[in-house]
Amino acid sequence: MRYSNRGMKRRGLVATAVLIAASQPAAASETRGYVVSWWFVATHTVADGSDCPNGINPRTTEAFARVLKEQGYPQAEIEKRVIEAAEKGQGGGGYHQIMSTRGRDKDGKPVNTYENPERVADPKIKLSQAKVAYGFNLDGKVSSEDFTDPETGEKGIDNQYYRALGCLDTYRATVGVSRPAIPEFKWDVTREHAPAWLIEISGIDDYQNDDQVEVSWHLATTAAIKDASSGVRRDMTMMVDAGSRMKVRLPAKIQDGWLLTDQVDELKLISDPYFGPGYDFKRARVRIKFNEDGSIRGILGGYLDYLKAYWGEGGSYGSTWEYFMGGDLPGLYYAMKKSADADPDSNGQNKSISSTWWFEGVPAFVTHPNRAEAQLSDARKSP
Amino acid sequence: MSVTNRLATRRRFLQGMLQGTAITVGLPFLECFLNGNGTALAATGKELPVCFGTWFWGCGLNPGRWEPKTVGANYDIHDELEPLAAFRDRMNVFSGLRLFADGKPFNPHGSGAIAVMTGDVPSAIGTSNYLPSLDNLIADRVGAGRRFRSLEMTATGDPKDCYSYRGGRVVNSAEPSPVAMYERLFGAGFVDPNAADFKPDTKVMLRHSALSAVTEQRQSLMRDLGASDKRRLDEYLTSVRQLEQQLAVQLEKPAPMAACTMPPKITNAKSDGLELESVKTNNQLFAKLAAHALACGQTQVFNVVFTNAISGLRKAGEPSTHHLLTHEESVDEKLGYQKKATWFLGEVISSLAVFLKELDSIREVDGTLLDRTLVYASSEGGLARTHSLENIPVFTIGSANGRVKTGLHVPCSGDSITRVGLTIQQAMGLPVAKWGTDSNETSRPIREIMV
Amino acid sequence: MNTVTVKGMSKRGFVFALAGLAVAALLGYGGWRMWGGPSAEDAVVNIPPAARRLTKLQYTNVVSDIFGPDVRPGGRMEPDLRQEHLIAIGASKTSITASGLEQYDAAARGIAQQVLGQEDYRAQVMPCEPKSETAADPDCASTFLSRAGTLLYRRPLTSQELEQFTQIASKAATETGDFYGGLQLALSTLMISGPFLFIVDNVDQQSDGEPRLDSYSIASRLSFFLWNSVPDAELLRAAEAGELHTQKGVEGQVDRMLESPKLRQGMRAFFSDMLELDLFDTLTKDAAIYPAFSFDVARDAREQTLRTLVNLLIDRDGDYRDIFTAKETFLNRVLASAYGIPVPTDALLDGNGWFRYEFPSDSEHSGILTQIGFVSAHSHPGRTSPTLRGKAVRELLMCQSVPDPPAGVDFTLIQDTKNPEFKTARDRLDAHNSVPSCAGCHKIMDPMGLALEAFDGVARHRTTENGAVIDTSGELDGVAFKNAAELGQAMRQNAAAATCLVNRLYSYSLGRTPGPQERPFLTDAKQRFVEDGYRLRGLLRAIATSKAFLSVKPAPNSDTIVANADIH
């Protein structure tokens, strides 16, 4: 790429310095800063569709037609309403009204579908049957419902979140190559307004092998700024919001160019309410790769409360999610409930669901208000 | 000046009407308000107005890859002219034309562009006075009675990309925004020729009348100035009179024009300079606007710059522009030409076809709008790679209501391109016997296309 | 705030104070002095009166100064013409086309609507109230138009003019039943009339019958030169009192104007013109290749260069030569990211505003040549251009013209066709610099541009291109340099740079290239500029108080084309 990576050269030198006997003074550790430019659920769709052997889940109009049929509308009317909804949006054909009140309480009266997903019969959406998915072996066990990671080849990968939505049309993509449509859209809108996420990696002595570095994840005081190609602008100076509740520090190691953090009990990421209530991960860890052009990409895996995950992923958007993102929100709810794989409650229902999230970061100067000088992304020192 | 007299007549006439009463019957349609050709009124069987336009692109065409091999009618269209195949019988292709630089300091691309439009290779770009360009000479003849004397547009995003010269150092500027052009043509000041009733706007009358205060300042304005400054200010005052004319046109019930319809409103304003898709989009939008403007009698002369002489046309994501490629890309041994640079030429000529298609899509009494138009399409040189002034591609499309023959390839080896400009002027009824300066001066029109 | 409500502007016509007449009698050749001693201006100067069209920036400043900064002209305006390297000169050569006038008319009507169409605004500018808002009132209309006209025309309206424009207002008010509507029409007509759109030299007579620029024309020359806008109330007063026909009067006003905050606006306009910063109006870069170059960067880059210059040359009264070597500049958050520079915490806490930044002493960033405002403007959309940059250095900063390339040259034949992928720009230009017919010109342009190759198309510093190391060494008129910082030093030492400023500033002030008679003055001015430490204010004063700038000799009906007499 265009930008020469002087950091790369320096890594070589530093590596040499480390190998030479300790009589040489060690080079100063580096700290690198990044703005998270992309964040979405890590999907790994298979091109031939074999991850969804029973087909892709019904889309908006099919789901609407099915609901109309369940509610006893005559066929001609169903067709008319479906066409209207397709042309006019949620306001057409009574889509919004019908879809958002199809739950039925004990007396048979309509209730809000999304707040009461269990008041709708389980449409049994198809779950992903993929064998490969990004993530980590979060529970230390290898079971039949686990995946294999496409990058590391590790078995026992826990990513039930992906299983639940892997056969939804608008979530199908292979991250690193393409982006899942709806998560991409949601993130793109959010990052214009929400305070940015900043990642700092400190204590780097060697980018290939280093047994002690630290990854911290902060909320910034300002949103990310776009550049002329609608990506996130590189080399912006971003201030950490020291007053925020988000305080993530993860010890990590680098091995053969891959950074892997410890698994931590709790990892809370705060976000903008529009995007979601935030992420309260349990037993989470992060993996990061340094790209040649100075940017980073990685994954974060951890357990989320399945109810909150349902709410954050789609529930809070209601019929908008169903209309644009395809299909059946109660269906997603039941899928998540069924796929949840940890922390059983007294009734044996698992409360937590394993998930993996893909992120990318562009270099930034991350500065803290309570430090005298900015901690700089090293390769960006002015010439 | 006859134009001044006519306007004076109109102004006095209109001032007499200013009593604040609403006028629902149109003002009498006086012969003296028509231009010299006798125009409009398809309803009375008279011919529709003849139109003239220029369409300019930069960096020429590759010699040998566009000139038809056969002469006269039914010539072969091949390679770089391929996109114009559908227009073959309505266009004339002139091959072998060139410009003579006569040893003048030569500004690559720049000198050619000016010469192609004015017939004069300027002796020094940037400091010499320009002669009036072809379109201005024609607009002087046919533009007087119209709301706009001429319309200048550029697809490049830069208003300075315009080769319409008024004379001296006055250059028209081009409208780079289709949105703004739409507003200008079809916004507040537009009077629909086909509207059932017509009521002159009092405010327009008042604005028209107020302009006399401006023109009457002429003497005091110029009192202490030298001759060239006087000429410049006279040019400004001519523009004031043109504004008067424009307002006067709005006060008069226009003759109905059957093919006149308003184009769809243009609201998209995104433009990315010389990025190819942006330029093509602008070209198409301007084509529509020009076509409707002509069909609605708003003007009879237009000028379009698709790319300027130096053609910085670029493909998104590519570091080299069209112009840079013409100088840096090696000639492909098998093909015999520069592959990437020539690709751009294909885009250019296709865009000319797009433009012509819009004119052609307006059906009128005896054919289409294109039939009563004459489009002068040209570039500033032949082979861009060597800044060659030979084999300059020139076409005319449309017959100007039968004033020129079409469908011919006329080889004009070694002649100056001014022969085409001379021919066009004569066809449009201008009383000129010669055109061009120095070695580009010619008195030989191209008889093959004359009627 | 210099709004329309100017007090004491009730007089019309010219009033010559007796004292003014007396001083005028003392004027004549040899009457003007700068720093004392015999002046180089004793020769007869034959400079015809001129008319210059308002530039786009002047139009905006004028509207803002007269009606207040909230009133903005809308829409697009006819592009300025650049001739002999300056828009200021183009303004003396161009006219107004029909479509241009349409645009001025639309802008004028918009402004009149803003000023008189809204009650609160109207209250600020109206000096009187009409007897009825639904009928004509010639007295009130006349009072308003007299004041507005004086400010717009930069001179009082003649009685005939005032009567005509009042009539416009009255007739329209009667026809439409709207006083303010009528007044708007008169105001907008004023703003499309010749004396507004053109800065016209008017001539009157000294007591001995010799022609001279009239007071108001002098006032206009001074204010458009130093402030790029209309004279303020004090300058108009001095004009009316005849003070501008005295040396002391002019010097007093010039000194006042040089201390005014408006000087910055004037000098921004000058440097914007000299450095062709209007290129940024239509500059686009390929978004995929240079994602950092967004609209804000384009706008802010121009601002950065202007701030750097104004701060150095006006605020700190600095040495002009430092513009090539200064490490200090001004950045904001987005520009800092474009350069790859971290924003100091204090500045960041301050918001997205501008902050002072100093490049390290060993940095190659050095003066304005290494700023985005220069290297980016003189590059292609997708890559750099040493030739464009080198040419710009020669033409814009050294006032040396580079001839056009010869016709009929086939560069592809010259290049080594076996190695079509040249790694660095120096390789690509190698053929241009070795073939004799090309080398002559390329040798005077390319070396500076090649030093600037350390900065890519958006001024990002780099040391390699396509994997090959960039060689930034070269020489400028015999002075060798190793990199861009040393190029700055070489420019600093080069006499042509200072001479160029003197010539350009003089040309800018008058809107034309100097003639042979002005050569002695310019040589003198340059000498004193150097002795004075290359300070801009001193040079401005020298020009603004010079006989050359303030006098005129009509050459009726002559069309002398004055030869270019730029000093070397």
C-alpha cells in the first residue's frame, strides 16, 4: 500500500535488539492507537450455501404472507397487501400494524410482538449448519455444536450467536471479503454520531513475538470522522473519554504476529443507545492482527445474555428490523434462546449465548486528558 | 445597431402598457420582433427556428482509426467513430483537416481549442485579444429574439471550461451544474409557450424598465477611459441590453411550440470534477436540458464542453488521467495505438452519441429537433500524443432544416479546419466570404455539403 | 460596524478644501517622497485611467462591509479571469457577459431582499420611515438611496443618478403598492450598474489644469489595494475633504489602514491571488488514492497557507524570505490528520479550532512550499507532478516564465520502452531532462519539484515511491540542495523571490503589469524593501503612497499596449 510502514522496519531492528544479549539497552516499548472503523457480528458464509442445507430463511414478503395466512386473510387479499408492503414500505398493506401486534396474550388479545416474543408461536427459523466460524473455544470444551475457526484451525469454537442468524439473508457475508449488509448499515450510521471506540495496544517490544502487551478499549469524546472515500480518516487525534464507565484492559501476548489476549471474566463495551445497549461480555477474549498498512483487524469473542442480545440485535427496532433485515424477529428470539449455550438457570434454560464480533481499526493518535503528552501511534511520528 | 433599435421600440411600446391593469390578451405579435430568418409558428406552417451548437472534447482522436475509408455517401463508420453509427446518415465527417500555427508560440491544446472555435491561432495565449467564436457570430444572427442569446454548459465542473469567445478578452463562462441550469431555464423566469393564458408579470416589467437607468450611465461611466476600456464597458452594456431583451421576452406571449415540454426537474447536484462517470452524467443531463431548451424556444445556440482541451478525464482509482496517458503510455505493439488512452476516446464519442440522442428524441413536425439543428463537434488537435495539429477530427451532425447535406465523408487533405466554420456560417445565412486568419484564412466553403 | 447608517454623508458632489487646493498646487513632479531623498518617480508617468471589474472576493467583501456579514450573495458568479498571473490584472481586461450579468442580477435581487425585505434588518439600514408602506415616498427613498449609493459606488451619486434611481423606486412602489418592494428594485439596480460592478477611475483637474485622479478614485484604489473592499467612513470623509490630494493626507490614511484589522483581509486576497489558491475551487483528488483529501482538507489547506503568511508578514511584521523556511504554521484537527501529526492535548480540548504548530527543526516541512496549499494544488488528481510544482515555483514565486513545450514532440518515443513502469517521478522525468529540446525548460523547473517529491499528492511526507528511495537533491540557480528544507533555504537566498513580490504587489495594486516608466520606482522600492528587512508593511506603504500609484494621465482613445517592465 501507499503508506510506507516504517514501523515494520523498526520491528525488525527491535527484534534483533531483543535477541542480542541483555548488555544492550532495550528499545523503548511502543504504544499504538486505533479508531475502530468497523464492528459487526463475525459471519463466515459458505458460497455454495451448504451452511444452510434447508435453505435461507424467508424474507420480508414471505414472512408477511405467512403471518397474514396464519391470521386467516383470504389469498387475494394476502397478495394485495404483500405487494403494497413491498412498494410502499412498512406503511403499505398494514405491514407495521399487523406484524407488530401479532402476539396474543392469554385472552387472545393482541400484544406487541417484539416485547413479548413468547406470545408468538415459534416459527422455527432455520439455523446455520456451518462447520466453520470465527471465534474462540470459550468453554474449554469441544462439542458437536462447536465450530472450527477459519484462521487458526482451532476446534471447539463457541459462536452460537452466528448459528442463530447465519441463515438470515441480510447477515450472509464472509468478513474480510465482504460485509453483512444490515450490520454494515447499522454500524455506518452509528459511527457518524456515536462516540468512537479507541483501541490502544501498549508495551509492544516486538510485533512478532512479545509475551507481555496490553490491549485497552476506550470510548472517545468525539465520533469518528470520515475521509473522502467514506472510510474512517486515519491519523486523527482522538481523546479518551476518561469519565466513561468503559474501562477495558486486557493483558495479551503476541505470537508469530498474532496478538491474543487473556480470557477475562467481564468485558463491557459501551455504545450509543441507537446501536444497542452496549455489550456485557462474559469470559471474553480478543485476537488482533497487524496489517501491513498500519491498520488492524481482529475478533472479539464472549458470552452475551441472550435476551439482551436479542433486544440489541433486533428486538428494539421492531418491525423496522423485520421489514429491512428480513423476516421474523420472534423467530430470531427463539433461535437465540435455543442456541444459548451457557449459564443455565434453575429451569435449565441457558441464559448466555456465545458470540464473536469482527472489528477493524485505523491508526490514530490516542490521547488521554490526564497525561502530559499524547501516547502516539509510533509509525506516525512526524518526520 | 439594429438590435438596439428594436429593443427601443419594444421598450417604448411596453412602457405605454404599464398602468397596472392585468393583460390577459397577448401583445400583438409584431414581425419586427422576429429574427432575420423568420421563425417559429409551426401552427402557421412556417419553419421552426434553426439551431446551432458546439460540442467540444479534448485530446483528439487517433489518426487512421476514425477516418472513413470511402468517400461521399454511405461511408464506413469504424473503430473510434463506431458509437456514432446510428447517426451516420445525418452527420458529415471531414478528414485531413488541420490548423496552421504560422510559427506563433504554440500552447499545446490551448492554441488549438481557441483556433477551432475562432479561426485564429492566438499570437500569445493569455495576453492577446480573441476574435469572436463561431457560435457568437451565429448567435449575433439568430440569438437576438430569444430569451438567451446562447447557453454554455460544461460537464467538467469548472465554469472556466468554455470556448465561446465574445471578442477582446471576454470569454463566456459555462454552467457546470445541471441543477442550476434547470433553475435558470425552467425555474421562475420560464414562460411556457404552450400555456393557455398569459399575463405579463408587473415586476418583470418594472425590472425591464429600471434597466434604462443603467444604460443611460454609459457616457459618464466611460468619460475618462481609453479605447480598449471603453470597448470592455460597451461589452458590459451589451450584456445589460441582453438582460433587457430577456425580460422583454418574458413579457410577450410566446408563439406556441408543439414539441415543447418541461424536462423532469433536476435535483441531484453531486459532481466529482473530471471523474469519468461524473462527466458522463453531467453530459446526459445537459443534453436533456439543451434539447428541451431548444424545443421550447429559449435559445437557438448552445455550447457544450465535454472535456476541456487538456482533458484531465480520469477513471476513479487510477492515478493517470487521459491526458497523462496520451503522453506516457507506450503504443501497444499489436494494436498500434495506446490502449488505455484510446479507451477514454471511446467513452468520449459514446457520450457525443448520448448527447445527440437527446436532441433526436424530441419529435417535431417534420422530423426531430436534431434535424433543425447543426452540431459542430470537434477537438483541439489530432494525435494528442504529439500535440499534433493535423487530422483534427471534425463532424457536423444535423442538417439545420436542410441547409446542409448530410451523410457524407469529405476528405479535405491539408486544408484548414476553418473551411468547416466558413461553410457553417454561410449555411446559416451569414454574409461572409472568408473566415480565419493568416494561413488559416479560407474563402473556400465545402461545396460538397452545401445545398 | 460599517453598515449603511453612515452619518454625515449628506453632501453630494465634490468639495475641495482650500487647503487641499493649496497643497495640490505644490504637487507636481518631485512632490512625492517615500523615505526621503530624491525620488525615482520624477519622470513623467503616463498611466491611463482604468476600469476594473469587482472580483468575486471583492464582491463578497463589499456586500459584507456595507450590509453586514449576515447578508450573503447567493448563487454562482462569473469566474474571475487570470491574466499575466493575477486575477487583479484579469479584472482590468475582462468585462461582463450576458450570463454573468444574469448572475449579478440574481445576486443583487437576493441581497436587496435580505436587506430590505425583512423588518428587523430593514430597521438597521433605513435612515427614515416612509409615510406609508404601501405607496411611494420619494423623499425617504432618496435619503436611503443617497447613502446606499455613496457606499456602493464609492462616491456620491450625481443628482441625475439619484433622481433616476429614486424614480425607479417610486414607480415600482406605485405599481405594486409596496414601498419597500420599490426600494428593493432601486437597490438591486444600483448593484448591477456600471459604477458598482466596475472600479472606475474618474479624473478631475488640478489647479494648473493637469488631470489627476479624483479623491474618490484614490480612496477606492487605496481601500481595494490594502483591504480588498470599499473605503470605510473615515476614508470617504478624507476623500470628501480633499485630504487625499495631499501627501500628508494620503500617508495618514495609509498608516491608519495598515494598522487596521482589515489589512489581513486585504493581504489574504493578495496572497490568494499571487499563489493561485483559487485552484482549490475546482481541485479534486481521486478518493481511492488520496482518501485523506476531503472537502474540509481542501478548504482548510488554503486557510492554513493564508494564516501562515498573514501571521508571519502582518502580525509579526516578519521577513518575507521566511515564507520558504518557517517551521511554524497553523493547523486544525482534520488538517493535522492529513499531515499525520498529533494534536496537542490543549488544542484538542479547545475543540476543532486552529492551533499554532511548529515542525521540528530537522523536519523537511519548511515554509509554504511544503504545505498542502502548494504541493496539492500543483499535482494531478491521482499523483504528484514535479513539473507542475517546479513551474509554479518559477512562475508564482520567482516571476519567471517557462515557455510552453514545443509542438510535435512524441514523449513515448523518448521514454525507455523496455522499462515502462518507472518507480519514481525522477525516473519518469529522466528523458525530459536529458533530451536537449526538452531539457532546456525542464532543467529550470523539475529540480525544485523533485525535491518536493518527498511530499505526495496531498503533502504527506514519504521517503520512497513504489519501493524505490526518492532522491530529493538538486540545484536552484547554482545553489545546491539535498532536500525540501534546503530548497527552502535556496529560495530564501534567491534574489528573484523578493523582486517577484515587489513586482506582483505593484501589479496587483494597479491591476496591470508595470510599464517601462515605472521601472526606476520598482528598482528603488525593491532596494528599500531589502534594506528594511523584507518587511511587507513597509513595501505596502511605499507603493500606496507613491506617485505611480496615485496619479493618472489620461491617454484618450489611445490603445497603448504597455510592455512588461518587471524588474529583474
